[in-house]
Amino acid sequence: MAAHSGTTESTGPHTGAIPTRIATDSKSQNEFELEEEEYSEQHQVNLTFDEEEAEPELHARTWIALAAMNVLVFTQVLALQGPPAVLTYIGTDLHNTTTQTWVVNALSLVQAVVGPILSTASDAFQARKLLLVGTCALAFIGACIAPGSENIYRLIGASILIGFGFAAVPLGYAVPAEILPRRWRPMAQAAMNASALLATVVGPLTIGALIKRDTHSGWRDFYWFQAALWGTNVVSVLFAYRPPKRHTELDNLPWWHKIRRLDLVGCGILMVGLTLFLTGTSLGGGQYTWVDARTLSPLIIGILGLVAFGLYEWKGTTTGIVHHDLFGAGKANARTFILCTFLIFVEGLCIFAFAIFYPIMSQILFTTDPILVVLRSQAAWIPALLSTVLWGYASTHFRTIREPLLVGNVIMTAGMVGLATVQPGQSTNAIAFACVAGVGFGAPLVLTVSGAQLVVPHKVLATASAVTTTARAIGVAIFTAIFTAAFNTRLKHYLPKYIIAASQASGLPDPSIPAFLEALTTGQTATLATVPGATPEIIAQGFSALQQAYADSIRVVFIIAAPIGLVGSIACLFLGDLKKTMNYRVDAPVEELHAKRDRHTKTET
């Protein structure tokens, strides 16, 4: 039997032609609002596939679009994961190690602030393709600016532009979810996560190899590599992702009414609150003490800003960054969405605790070779790459996210606990616990995003993806600053304490201790032999003390992460049953879909 050209969905109960253009001159505000209400009741034809129990037959157009999204997420994650692997080399080359974490924080901050706006616009205007191409173009410009950096601040500025490309992550995750059957969403997200994890392997290895060849120009060449990838994405999204026109109730409204649908107020409050909070946490324990006014002022104002953002999204608007329709599909679905958002927050802080501080652990405790430092991190990323497919398959096969997510979170938390116990000389332990953490890392991002997407209406699909990934970005940004502050505070205390104690116990003359301490802590190892009384044995003891100071300072990062991971594991128990909603419906196919076995799509009227 010949099939109809796809199932159609209506934005209202009426049938008939799309309404004619509504005049916009000399209209009052009330008339515009009435006009919008009337328009929303008109029939608009959008392509869907509504056969819940019949598997659709997909063709090249869908798979090519899916491939383009995988290339996009590969580039986005490569941009994020490459620099942290050699952050100390970049900070040293630009003579500013105290500010180096902002090279990474900038991407997460832009994602947290801009991502929800992009996603809201994407849902409201159905402009996913335009926004994806535009953000990739901005990231391309940023990647071209970065190699010319002569100070850390230009690199941070370039990272902000690259952050716009990273802010499109929710759109990259929303597209596969809406062009494939709902039942396949865990596997679709697993494919995306596999691309992301492949980038997590390739990015650090690439930048590590370039740094090993030349510490000054190596990381700069990496940004040129990034630029090539961002340019490729502009082209691939432009030609490979070709969704049919989708209509919304906003189609015939003036542009300023469309802009009003964007939560610019909420975005501004979030930007101010989050930026000031991160500034305060970055300054505390580093440049200034925690009780210094220059630390407390931005910290307190930032916290108040974040509280104000929450209140505004709750009481000030219903269609903002945290759209109220996200919680309107019943108590069980609302609870599941909230828990998925919390769980991706937990995953983000755990994975970045590893991504940023495990390389430091490797470099100080086990090897100074940048390639080996990066290779050691693959003990987590390769198991994560392999396991994410298994987690996605298990979820799709059993039509649940709860049990796989629980097991994954428990394994991830166990890895955090293990990493908190690593001592100098325990190289095998460090690799083994990284492997355990990696197996756990493969589950949360895939299943939390899938769960959040499955319990919300399609009209806020990208917004749901944005809320979850923004929660992750906020978790990453906040806890990167907290981890860094805790690490720096401990290191500032432990380094002189341990080295002085070791040098005194080894017999180094007291007048020589300041010079010995300065040489060790500043990395001027060549001058150690010139310190009066510094024998090879004393120097060796000094190095051992330095390693122990770093080990005990890094440990606090995983001590903070582990109990939060435990809370996340408990939260998994309260996720809802999604078996009914994990069906074969396709919300926004890019082609006309027909059911297999001669079953076909139907038309809603």
C-alpha cells in the first residue's frame, strides 16, 4: 500500500490551510497577544511518525544527518578536553599559571549562559540548523584567534568564542533524539557519547604529542587543528542536516515578539551570578585569602545572583530557561526530569575532577613525559568509550534507564574513592582506579540526557537538553573552581611544611632551607645542586616530600567528589518507569518515514 508522506501533527484542533499573513501595523499590545492566541489555534502541518509499536524504516538522509551530529559533538568535546591535559604547559608558556583554569572554565561558563538561550530559540523558532551553523562559525573564529596569544587573557577571550560552539551541545543532542525513534534514544545518545569519548581520547593525545614536539607552538597548532574541525562542521551541518520546515505558533508574529520569548532577563541574571561566583572561588585560597573582601564580595554577590535566578525562573516567568512545561507531564515525569538534571550535575563534577587533576597527579607523581601523561588518562577514557555503547544497548533493550544508571553511578563513585587513596609510587593503583571510574563514566551522560528527553513534550526537547547540559556545565564550572581552590589551599600549606621537614630530617643546614625550598617549588631543579649542603640524598628526599605534598593536595579533590557521587547513586533509585514512553514514535523526522512490513504512517486531523 502506498504510504502517505509522513505522519503530520497539528498545533491546534482545526484543519485547513495555513492562515494568511496577519497585518502588524497599528496594533496594540493586547491585539498582538490575541493574534498570537488565534494563530496558535490554526492548523500547522509538521512531519512526525506516530506508530508506537511499529519500527520505522530509516534511509540515508537520516543516517547522514546523524553522522553530521556525531562529527559536531566530536569537535565540541575535543575543544573542551584537549587543553586540560596540558594546562600547566599552556599556563607556563603564557606566564600565568594562576589564571590557567579559566581557559577551560570559559567554555563551560559560556555553555551555561548561552546554551539555554540557543535551545529556547531553537524550540520556539525551530531554527536548529541556523543556530548550529552560526555557533560553529563563531567557534571557528575563536580557534583562529587562539594561536596568536601572547598572554593568557587573549587565549581566554578566544575560548569564549569557542564556547559558543560548545554551547550548541544541547542542539547536537536534541537532533538525534528527535529524528530517531524514542525507544532508540539511549542508543542514539550512546553513539553521540562514543564520539565525545573518542574526542576525549584523540584531543589529549593530539595536544600532548604537539606539546612534546614543541612546548611553545605545540598547543597553538592544536588550536589550528580545532579551527579546521569547526570549519568542517559549518559545511557538514549546512549540507548534511536538512530538516523539513517545521511550523510554530510564532511564525507570523513580529520579530520583537519572538525575541520576547527568549529569556534574556534570566540569562543575564545567570551570567552575572555565575561569573561573580566563579571569580570569588577562583580568587579564594589563591591570590587572596577566603576572608579577604576581594574574595568575599564577588562570592556573596554571585551566590545572591544564583538565588535570584532560581526565584525568577520559578515565579517571574513560565517560559524561561527553566520552562515550566518541563515539569508539566505529571509528578513521576517531573521527578525523573529533576533527578536526571541532578545526576548529570554529579557526572560533570566527577568527570572533570578526573579530567583536570588526574593529569596533574600523573605528571608530578609518575612521569614528566607529556605523551605518557596523556596516555595514562586513556585508562579511563577508553573503558568509557567501550562501556557507553553497552550502557546504551542495555537501556534500549530493557526499556529502562534506572537500573543501568544506578550501576554506572556506583562504579563511577567507586573510582573516585579509589583515586582518593593513591600515594606516590602507586602507579598501578592510579591506572586501575582510573579504569574503574571510566567504566562508570560511560553511563550517566547517555542515560540522564535520554531520560530527560523522554519525559518532556517535544516542543521543549532542546530546552530540556539545555537544562541538563547547563546543569552539567554549572557543576563543572563551580566545582572546577572549588576543586582548584581546595587543591591550591592544601598545596600552599603542604609544600613548605613537607619540604622543610624532609630537608631538616635529612641534615640540610637551616640557612640553606629557603633556597632549597624555592628551587623545588618553582621547578628550578638545576639549581638544587648549588644549594650549600644539598647532597643527592637530600635532594631525593626533597623530591619525595614534594610528591607527597601534591598527592595529599590532589586527594582532596576526589574526597569532595566521592560523597556527591554516592548521593547520586541513591537518587537513581527514585527515577520513574519509562517503558511506556520508550516506543517507536519519531517526533521530528528529516524524511518521510514508513513502518516496516507494509505498515505505514497515518495523518492526524
